[in-house]
Amino acid sequence: YMPYKGYNHEDGIVISDTAAKSMDSHHSYKVDYEVNPNTVARKILLKRYFPGKFTPEQLLKLDDSGYAIEGMVMDFGDPIYAVLEKREATPEDKILGRLHKSLVNPYRLVSEEWGHHERGTIVDAHTTSSNVRFFVRSIKPLEVGDKLTGLHGNKGIVSLVLPDDEMPTNKATGKAVDLVLNPASVTSRINLGQLMEVGAAKIAQKTGKPYMVENFSNTSNVSSVRKQLAENGLSDTDEIIDPKTGKSYGQIFGGPQYILKLYKTSDQNLSARSVGGYD
């Protein structure tokens, strides 16, 4: 718990590269296409009427109907399905058709592409008379913008992923810390449980035994945790140094803590505005 160059201001969280790599998350997506009387599911026609839409490598991931083949690995922009639907000729089409029939496209392309930057695998492709359903699974690495939380409502946004050798380092152990959290967020949320969790975790780590907390009891408050830390030759702070300069940050509160990655990842949290000046 310490300020870090402005990167953990407000709800920002600074995380080491090793810790980030340990927080890959598994995701599953469902994609549906509703078959209708105008549907023409023939890849050969797709290639004829929309020849430049997809690359030959992308088309190899589709079956003859234009549906992704089970087991195929999707890269960003790959079609999960790409089918044609008949369309009514417009007045402009009719005029162009008199010049040459090749100037009029009797179909429109209906497709959905894989829109995530991590790769996805088609684990199931189920077809009925009126619906085609795909299940796609992916493993998403942690990245800037993702949301993390402890068990005490101490949530925040990853603002910076740093190489381990640049993270603040415990002088006694030589180990880089995993995360740097904003100490001001504790008092602003009044969730002191996270501090007691860190202290209790140090005790559990030293003794090799779970630290049991009795519900609705006052036996595990700040003073009792501090007393037990002292009894085990421990402190709630450690000397932390800057690995680049060797300069000491002083005695900094820290220790083990449960941290979870929340479902709301950065690619679901993007927005844009274009409304003129912004102050």
C-alpha cells in the first residue's frame, strides 16, 4: 500500500508482469444466427459475390454453408458465420441491371466476426432448421483497463503492468511486490478488513496454519492482529526499495491478500464521445 508515481491515484492498480500473467481468465461466448426464408448458406456463392470480404485463410475456417467449423481457432476479424440473404432489387438496381446483370448483387452479406484480440476456439457448432448456435471459448490475459478486487469492496482498475525488475521490491527478500494499491482508498471506503486480512495472512504464512476468524466476534480486530504479528516476530510493514535506484521507500504496509479478476474486462468497458469541447 503506497503511492506509485501517480499510477495508482484513485482506483488505479499497478501490477507486476508475473502477477498479470497469473490472472488469465477463461471466457465463453454464445453466437446465434437465425435462419430465415431468405438465407442462402453456400460458401461458393459468398466467394463469388463478395470476393474481397474475407481472405482465403479465413474462408478455410468455414464449412460449405459458411459456418465456422468446430475446433477452428478464431483470430480477430475471422467470421464465425458468413451467409447470404436474398434482397429486393432497388430502383437503382433495376436501372443498372438493364446495363449488365453483373452490376446488380442479388444478395446481402450477413456475418459476425470474432471481435476479441485474444484467440477463440469454436467448441460447439449446433444447427437446427431455424437456428445455428456457436460456442466460442477463449483465454483472456490481464491487461490495462481490466478490473480487480479484493474481498472487501477494494476494487480498482489496472493502470500499469510493469516488468518485475521495475516493481518496488522487498529489501529483505529481494522479491518484487505483485501489486501496488492506493493507501488512501482504505480510508475513503472505510474497509479496514483488507488491512487485517494482510496481517492475518502474514501470520498464516509464518505458522503454516489457516488463520481462523470467528464471525461476529471482536477477537480479530486490529490490535489483536498486531499483537499476534509481534508474537510471531513479524511486522505489518517491510522496507521497500526502488530496484532502479536502490533508494528506500521506507517501511511500507503490505503482505498477502486475495485478489480476484472481475468479469468486466477492458474490451467491455470502452466508450467514446464526440460532443464538442470537453473540459
